[in-house]
Amino acid sequence: MGPPELILRIFEHCSCLQDAWALALTCRHISDVWRASNAGARIVWRFWLRDLPCADEALIAARAAQLVLDAEERDELPPKTMNLHELSSRKSLPSTSELNAVWDLQRLARSIECVLLSDDLILPKDMQGKHPDRAPEDPERMLEWRKGVWIAIYRSLISGAALAAAYQEPLFEGKKTNIPELQSLADAATFSETQLSFINKFTVFQTVTSLEQETPIFAPLGQWLLKSILSESDARHAMAQRFEMRYGRSTTCPGQGPNASDCPLRPAFHGSHSDAHLVVWELIKMFWMQERLSWIVGTDYDLTEDNAITPNGKAPIVLFGYFAAMKVKGPCLSASPPTDSPLEDGSGSLNSLLHRLHEDSGQPNRYEQGLEVAPLHAKFFEYFLRRYFGVRFHRGFFDYEEEAGNRDSTHSSFTQTLTLFSHDDIKGRSTSCLADAMPYVDFMSGSEILEPANPVDRWSTSA
């Protein structure tokens, strides 16, 4: 039998993972080489990078969530600053247990995809009723569509883990005191003066803050995300081509008209105007996804009839907006916090606390026009948009109106359409740069829901 070095070279020349596995099972000696020094994991990973959509992002999400889970199990605050670049396989190849986590996240992503396609979300007009399984694109374009959805899922999970410490810190600090009302802050239905004074020490719990306050918290994640998006040379080239030929998502840019200055995006980084639109598109897809994930995971969906290969709970995740570790498994996507979660009631208590702080703490939560300020879980997105583009969500984007007994908003219309992920190079598909047109367009770019940030805004508190 040949030396291990030669056998490893043979593994590396296999054309697919199935061939490599078959070779590993031929005899004990080759199987030993496969298992030795993580060699098998390295070979598997090489194929996964080629064959699994967004495998490296899944690995970063798995590693970041594990850091949060490890800290929570020690009853400690997760790392305040995660060097997300160091969590990539470019820095260190995954172990066997990390491969299992990536595979489980891939199953979760596929399950989420199944839920999205069963949710009766708005599709391009040419796809409505076209396929019995409500496929959003034709079969030959589905892999491309899937990559856009999955990377938004993984980036949302990465960001949730990266910001877990910032959102958990007030609760940790409150528990360190000997003041009962601070120790039970997560359960507060109304807020005392003592609690409000304590809350004002933490930027993430304040409704109105400055870039200077937000930068120490959000800048590391923002820098990683910007670099991650701009590292996709094919995506940058494709967006530049759209602008050069004036088709697809470039037509949502007001600057494509007679006056280029009409576009509100003012990129504060070295890149082209098409780069700015690419970054905004990827950011808003991520925002859309984290809004949907908060409804999907742990709710009443049941994928049993879809025959979906669902996650088995091997990979921890940190949902954006919940900011605590949980594991998801089964056809109902059941979510459970760690046994010794520092948040007592699990991640849900922090999520509901953020809502109560926005609505009931007496902090300013309305612009002077009476329109609602962005919720606390969305502060990173508001920071990123102001920091890199000088824009924000439209005033009124989060504001609900009562109509015929129903509460409706631009935000709810936004989350009911899947067209952020739709292909924009299909003949006959159309779009608009107006947010009001969201229910009727075939594809969106994300810039439709943004406007210039006004430094002289005034705020008030809702009654």
C-alpha cells in the first residue's frame, strides 16, 4: 500500500466527494489516512467550497454562534469584538465537528427556503402560478437564486452572533448589582426611574443615538460586512454592467436619469456608484431576511409534508434581534435556548424587552412628523446606512396605519415580497424606484426604501 502522502494526493484528484468517500472505504490503511490529522475534513471542505452555496459564510456563522454558546454556558458575556475574518476557512480549516455544524446550517437554510416558498410571498409576475411548487425562478436559474437567499441567511446569523455581547451586556450588568429591579430588567413590563437611568448607559437600549455613540459597537461588524460584499468580484462586475447598460436594478437609481445627483447614496468608501448600490442591495436583503427569520424559527411551521431534510440541532445559531444562542431542529424548526442560558427565559425575553423599551420606556420614538423611529434591533442597519451612505430608512417605513381593521405599513409590504432576490435580467420584468410600488414590481434593489439622513431631525415620545 502506498505512503500517506501519495494517498492524500490521490484523494485531492478525486472529481467529486462521493468518489473520495468511496476511496476512503476501500481498506483500513486508506481509511486511517482519511481520518489522520483532519485529512478527511480538509478533503470534504474542498468539495463543499465548490458544491455547497455559501459554505464559508456558513462556517463563520457556526463558529461565531459557538463562541456565543460557549460563553453563555460559562455564564459569561460573549466576546464584545469578534474578529470575523479569523473565523473564515481561509484562516483555519474546519474540524469534523464544524463540518457537522455547517451541514446542519445548510439543512436549516434549505428548510427556511421551503418556508419562504410556502408563505405566499409576492413573486415576479411571470412566475406567479407558473410552477406547482411556487418556485421563484425557472429550474436553470434556481441555484443562482438560492445563493442570494442563503448568503442573506448566513450573514444575518453572523451579525446576530457578532452583536450578542452588546445586547446582552445591559442584562449581565444588571444582574451584577444588588438591585432587584435591575436584576430582573428583562422581565420589566413598565420601567422605573432606576431602570431608565440604568438603560441610558447602553447605546443599544436607546432609541436615538449618534454615530459617535454607535461606532464602537457597530463599526467592527460594519467593516467586515462591507469588505465581505466588496470581495465578491463577480457581483461587482455584474452590477457595474447593469449601470453601464442601464438595465435591471440600475434603473431603480434616481441618478440614472438626467441628473446624477438625484441619487441619495453617497458612498463613504473607495468604490464606484454601482458598488454603492451592490452594498445597499446586499444589506437590505440581509435586513429582509432577519425580519423573516424572527417569524419563521420556533413558530408553527411544519415541513413534514414538504419532505424537507430539516436541521437536527447540531449547530447553534444566534438570530438577529434575539442575540442569544439557540438550537433549531425538526420539521417544525423548534428553537430551544441553552439549558443554562444567562437570559433565563431564553432569547425571547431580550427580544420582547427591546420592543417594550422602544414603545413603553418614555424614550423618543417618533420623528416630529409623528412617524415611528426604527426599532432597537435595527440599530446596526441604521448605523451602516448613515455611516457609509448618508441615508436611512424612509421616515414612516416602520409606521403602521389602521385600515379596515388591519394594521399596514411600508415595512409589512416590504416583508411580504420576495422580489429583492428575483433575477433582473428576465425579459419583461419591470421595477420602480418608489417604495409604494413594492407590491407590484418584479424585482427590487433595496434603495427604494431609503432617503437622505437629516442631521437636524427632531423626535418626540408617543403618547
